[in-house]
Amino acid sequence: MTSVDTPVTAVLNLLGRRWMLRVIWELQQGPVGFRELRRRCDDMSSSVLSERLRELREANVMETGEDGVYRLTGLGRRLAETLLPLSGWARDWADTRSV
């Protein structure tokens, strides 16, 4: 493995955790409190959401504001921007499945 692969592997490991991409996707819509974020994530368990938020905080992708709400950091917003093309691809994919 080259040193270039190491950051990609680390990101893939982070993003591959259950619910992680969903949490990031919901956070990209703007700052949100714990209960509302949990509701948006189909009432995932509180313990799993807490764990994902901790992992995102440690990765400098998410932060908790003084108002107690969760928001993406600048780095997190850049990550969310890289996911936006997936939305268009998902719509195209859904269209092919409904034929």
C-alpha cells in the first residue's frame, strides 16, 4: 500500500460505518439538534447516533455549537459537497429500476 492509499482507506473505513453517510447527508442540510437528527435518520438508536457523532467530531467533520446543535465543519462541508453528485446518480438509478 502506498502512502496515497492510506488517507483514502481511512476515509472509506469511516464512511463505511453503519449510518455514517446518512448522518452526514442529514447534517449537510444545516445545523440540527440530536432529537431532530435522530428523527431524520429514521429513529436510529440513540447509542448508535451518539457513536457516529463522536466519530465525526474526532475526524473533524462535525462540531457541536454553543447552542448544542450539530453542524458540519468546513472539512465536513467539503465532504458533503463530494457526495452531492451521488444524489443525481441515485435519481437516474431509481428511474431505471421503475421501468
